[in-house]
Amino acid sequence: MTQSVTLDALDRRLIHALQIDGRASFSRIATVLGAPERTVARRYHRLRSALVIRVVGLVDSRRIGMLDWFVRIDCTPDATDALTTALAQRDDTSWIAPLAGGTRLTCMVRTPGTGADGGRPLFDHLLRTPGVRDVEAGCVLRPVAGVGGWAGRTSALDTSEQAALLGPTPESPDGPEVLAESPGWGEAEARLAGELALDGRADVAELAAVTGWSASTVRRHIAGLRAAGVLHFEVDVSPSHFGFPVEALLWLEVAPAALGGVTEALSQHAAVAFAAVTTGRTSVFAMVQCRDTDALYDYLAGELAALPGIGRMETALVQRRAKRAGPLLLPSTAERAQRFPPRPTAYRVSRMTTS
């Protein structure tokens, strides 16, 4: 659980800067923010040690032959907490949330691509888990909103300040050398991505030790993976710290002819933290952040209702987030380089619908 921390203007500007470039040096960020480097570094470490924010490295599943699924699990009330805890400790899950009401939870699951059997164990285990009554999974076809960060946390810097942070990354070659093609994806790249998922700002020397590469090779690979769109960095922070404690999940049934217009509109809606086109009974899934339930109603009855082509909508309030984008972080390990527990053995999970 994160500590109670109030974000001031400098904190929010720092978070926006990190969302633009999660591996930007503190000196570069300090120059843009107009604050002393020591102050910026101290702010970041304070917020990170309090488990309020952290930078995580995320991999685009589609670019490495993997698939993402949004999974809805209907279970008995006494099974919800244990299932949530077990799923949160896996490294192939993210965005885990028990829903208000106590008998359903949602999560994102990453599996090998179409035609592979690697994704079946988790789904099969789920369907055999005592207390699980039903499982439904929709495959993410394309993210359409929130990929570059939710607008609620990316509004603290002006246009010129954002542009100043969009230059070369810390791993960019110093000279005219440019990677001709993105590096391949193998065990070393997976280890690199795993470390960056734990800490997106991990030191190059630490990453070199994990991968067995030299520091210069680590830098080249990070630069190549970023340039190819395989790797990007996200600031993992609860919207409640920005005054938006109400999170709702939406499943929208959209007519095929209206799909492009609806998704384009969602990408411009300030309340939408993330949206994607998926397979399944509904074609669009969205995460919405609001200040209160009145604001949620206003969004549903206003901006969303004005979009033509939405035939049916299902909504659910998130009770809490057991896990967000990055691997599970336990407070007891925060002072020890914020490492995470090892992945447990296959979790017993059971009647799953994949669409």
C-alpha cells in the first residue's frame, strides 16, 4: 500500500517529465523544470520510496509475438482475495482489480501468440480453480487511447518544456552512429526488459550484469528497442494522487462502421486513461478516471452518449488496484532495491471463454 502523499506542482511536473522520458537524467529534467538537480532527485526518490510512483519499462506484446488479453473472472466472494493475490504475483499479469460488489475481478494477461500453447496453462488453471464460476477473455487487437500516458498526469508541462525533453535519450549514440535495425528478441533482451520492468531507471552497470553485455551494448539495445517501438517507459502512479479516485471500466458494443470514429473520439477524451479494440462480445474496452461518481455520470451521459454507433455499454467500478502496469512491488522489499518475489509455480485457475 502506498503512503499518503500529496503531490505539489513540482511533483506533478516531475511526473510529467518522466512520462515523456522515463530514463532522462535528473540534470536534464532539472534544467527543464527550472529546479536544482539535487531537489529533483530527492523528490523522485522520496516518491519512489513511498511507493507513490516508479518508472517501469514496458514491452509492446505485438512486436515480440505475444498477445494481451483483458480477462474478466466471476468468482465466489470467498475466492476473490486469494485469486487476486495469486494473480498479482505472476509476471504475465497486470492491471489487476477486484470490482465493486466483491464477486468479479479483471486483469490483463500476456500469452504467446496465436497458434502457441503457452497461454493455455493459465487459462486452464483458472477454469479449474475452486470458487471460479466463469472466465471471459478478449484479445487486445489495438490500443487506441492512453498509450502515451493518461492526460490527467501529462498536463503539467507546457509545449516548449515537453519539446525540450523529446531530444536524444540517455542511451542514444553520442556520435553519428545510428542502429540500422532493431536488435533481436532473445533471452538476454527478455532479462533486460525484466529488470527495466522492475525499475525503468535501473543503472546501466546493473543491467549489464544481468544481461552479460557490456555497458555500451546495453545502451545500444535500449536505444534500438525504443526506436523500434518495442520498449517504452511508463510512470506507474495511481490517479487518486491527482484527485481522480473513481475508476470505472467500460465495455462498449460498437457498430463496425463506427469503430474508427468512436476510438478516435476516445483518444481525445480527458477522462479516458486507456482504451483498446478487443475481440469478444464487446469491441472496445476502456478505463475511465473521474473525480467522483457525479463526474462519471456526466461523462457517460455527455461525451460518451454523443458518440454515434455505440449500441450497448457495460460499466463496473474498480474497488482497488492490486497491481498496475509494473510487477508487484511489496513495501517490505522497497528498501532493498525494490525487488519483487519470485514468480510462483503455476496457479490453479477453470471454464474460460476466449474470443
